[in-house]
Amino acid sequence: MKKQIGCVVERAKIEADLAQRRFMLVDPDNRLVADTLETKWNEKLRILAKACEERERAREHDQFILDEAVRERLVAMTVDFKKLWADPDHQTASASDCFPTS
């Protein structure tokens, strides 16, 4: 999905650049052609902006999913820790076992 959105944005950039070059090359005295090319350029810029917004929404969505996954994993770890802490068969270690002072 990310690759597809990236391709859409890249294609929109290329089309907007091409429309800009066409507009810049037109004879200013030919107003009808210049107006048409400017309209096409503006449309390509709108498409590019929309594609960039969609890419940003996808990034935010991916970040939300990642944050949710991290939160779920942390919650699971706290449950595991509570079980381990309460386990009577678990051997406890002293601070000197964890941090030797040799």
C-alpha cells in the first residue's frame, strides 16, 4: 500500500512538472492556449496535493497502528511480569547477583 501511494505521488509530481513546463513554454500572446495550459497545470497541482494528503493520512494511520501494537505488547508484558512476580516457584535474585561488584 505504501509503495502504491508513493507511486501515485511520484506520478502526480511528474505530471505537475510537465504541465508547468508546457505552461511556461507557451507564447504569452496566445492567451487561449495559455489559459488552457494554466488550468491543466492547476488541476495537476490539485491532484498532487490530494495525493500528498493521502500519503500523510496513510503515514498517520500506520503510526497509530504501530502505537496500538506497542501498547498492546506493553500491556501483555505487564501481565507476564505480574504472573512471574507472583510465581512461588520463581527464584528471586539479589542485587549482588544482578550487579556483581568484583
